Amino acid sequence: MIRRKFIQNTTSGILVLGLGGFPTELFAKNNTTKLTILHTNDVHSRIDPFPMDGGKYQGLGGAAKRATLIEKIRKEEDNVLLFDCGDILQGTPYFNFYEGNLEFELMNRMKYDAATIGNHDFDAGIEKLAEHLDNASFDMLNCNYNLSNTPLQKNVNKYKIFEFQEIKIGVFGLGIKLDGLVPAGLFGETEYLDPMKNANKTASTLKNDLKCDLVVCLSHLGYEYESDRPSDVMLAKNSKDIDLILGGHTHTFLDIPTSVQNKKGEEVLVNQVGWAGIRLGRLDFYFTKTKKRKKVVSKSTNVQ
């Protein structure tokens, strides 16, 4: 049986998942490897905190505060990955003045490991996005855009594998249909491919062929819709080899990840942390050295 524990206050939600023996077995350092995954989505060029004007989000967010929080976690933990799930750009005058140069430079300085493309990341044009990625120190991932006839063809990979203490983490990206969201001239000859088909194909490659212990999808499809439009929850239900979906686009604040049963009856976690850099998502995975059984503690924290 899966055990859950949920504690919520004004700044965070905590979820604990695992089999019997928690927490003694979980925290036996000699038997486990801990991986910390941090994530953001839909930051939308929010460089400064929200102003202290009595608004709902006053004082929250800001690149400097996020960088400080990330640095603190990296000092505390050995194995840390930092991801973004798209819509890095658009939303404040910083984008209008600098066309994304500042946003990407800040991500470089925060040492992001990978990101996926959001629809608003094309808002300065595909050539400008390619220019940003030429200078990016992190990987841009997408498996359902055909970019072969675009300036992005050498800047975007389908997936990336990270390794920590013999644990392999396969990460891939997924993008939303651009037609109707982005003027055609801005995304050029980018071809949208079926996200469900390509996600499952890529995940199978990572899990079964490349023997990854954890498969993570960085998605900009959106959390869930009333229609049959592709979404993170739909992908989780129709997947076989994905363990974790980190999402964006719908600006959904999840205090704890959503647990979804996949086609094999196994659990997939779906998480998203709102927008504007208000929260930093965090999931701590624990792997045994023998069976590599996964346990996870999830905590999303307000950046303040």
C-alpha cells in the first residue's frame, strides 16, 4: 500500500510516498542514493518580486531570491537537478527591452540543467530563440517538434541523461501545439508532432533501451483540460515508462503532486508550480542500491 502524508502551510506542501519501512529504511544513508529535483515553469520574464502593494502575490518571486534558495539547497544536497518547463519569456518590460537576453543569462547563472520550450519562448522569433540557446549553458529538450528546417535544429535535443552514483535519470521535453497560440512567422517551419506518441516512444527508449532508473518529462502541454486536448494528466494515464511529469502552460499551483495510474497500473507523479517564479518545486527521490526502489518526498516552496 502507498502511504501518504500531507502537511500544508502558507509556504509549502509536502507529500511522502513509499513502501513499508519509512522512514528508517528510507534514510539509511548506506543503502540509498538521494536525488533532488528542483523545477520552475511559466516564469514569464518576472525578474523582480511582486511589488508590496497589497496584492495576492506581494513580495513573492524574483530571480535573486530564487537563486539564493537554489544555492542553499545545492549546499545542503549532493545530487541536484534544476529544470524549467517553458514560457521563460514574455510578461514584463524586461522582455520588451532585452528580448530574453537577461532571462537566459540568469538561468545560466542559476545553473539550470535543462528546460523545454513554451509557446511564449517564440515571442521574439525563432531566430532570437536560437541565438539565446547558442549561449545557453543548459540543454533545451523537445521530442515532438520537428525542427529540422529551422534555426533550432542544432540547439534542441529530444532527451538528456544525467547520472549520479550509478543512478541514471532520463529527461525529455514536450511542447504544445503552436498554431493558434503563436503567429506562424515567429515559429517558422516548426512542425508539431503527436505529443502522446512521441512522449511514449522517447520514454520507452530511455527506460528500456538506455536503462534509466527514473524517466522525467518536462512538459508544456498544460495540466488538464475538460476536452480531449493533450495534457499532462492525459499523458500520465496513457504512459508506460514515465515516472514524473513536470508541467507548465496552465499556471496550475499544485501543493502536492497529482498521483496518476498509468497503463501498467503504476504510479506517475504530475507536478506544476504556478507561474512567475512564485514557487520553486522540489522532489527528493531515494533509490536503494540493490533494487533501486524509488521513494519520493515532494515539497513546493514559495520564493520569498
